Amino acid sequence: MKLLSIVLTGLMLIFSGNTPLQANSNGVTSIHEISKDAAPTASLEIEKDPTGGFNVHVVTTNFTWRPEMASMKYVPGEGHAHVFLEGRKIMRIYNEWFHLNTYQFATKAGEQLLSIEFVGNDHAPYTIQGSPIGDQKIVDVPADEIQPAKSQTPKVLAGLATLPILALTALLFRRRKAK
């Protein structure tokens, strides 16, 4: 039983670095349902940046950007926005301009959906009849702006090489204890 627990602990330590990080996930489950008349509007204006990625302007009405109040109490009509690329949340923005670094965030080349969603200071989305308020546009990510996928082979090989060492250590420990 001890051998099994040692091996399992070793495996957990070896592979714990393989878990992908999630962008700014805070588990908000509420929403701020508002009327269409009071709702903020958004329009994305996107320009290719000559050095890579895209410069994005979020043109808004009926919305006050309040970066200093992020993660604080909800106040109607103010907050920030969450940015998604292909449905995956990649960052928060606190004003009307941001740079989309495709080398950092894109996982493939070609046309992809960029979207923003207005949220209150408390990160809960603004909605009209359950639909999030924001905007979305297609961006065409060039192949040379994609970060090559990192191989997991070295970590897997290191993990496999560590298993016999853990097993040998456990056996030696068990023999020493039996004497």
C-alpha cells in the first residue's frame, strides 16, 4: 500500500506541470440582465499591426470603463470586458483599446472569431434576454504568428524514467524496514 502511495505521489508531482492554465477564470455564475434601452453597445474596429497581431478599438456607448473597480461591487453601467478568441477567454480589458497578440493566444492560423463581452465590476456579464452584450469580428491570423506547439515528449520521458527510481527507492525502503 505504501509503495502504491509513493508511486502515485511521484506521478502526481511529475505530471502536475502539464495542466494548462486558464485565463482569468473566476467562476462567476450570476448575470446582470438589463433592458435594451439601457444596454451598452460595442463595435470592434480591428487593424493589423505591422509588427504582428492586431490593434483593437472597442467603440462603446452607455458604458463606463472602471478598471480600478475590477472584482469589486457591481454598479450599473460600469465595468470592463472579457476577450475571447475562438470561444476561449484570453484576457480582460479595462479600456477601449487593446492589442491582440496572436503569437501568444492563437492556436491555429486562419480565420478566427474574436469577441468581447461587457461585464460588471464583479465580472458577471451584462445580458439582454440572456444573451451577452458585446461584439465579435473575424480576424485572419497569419501562419507565421502562431507559436509552435511545445512537445510534451521530454516531460513524458522524464516521468517514465522517474518511475523505476521511485519503485527502487520504495523497495529499498521496504527491505530496510523489514530488517
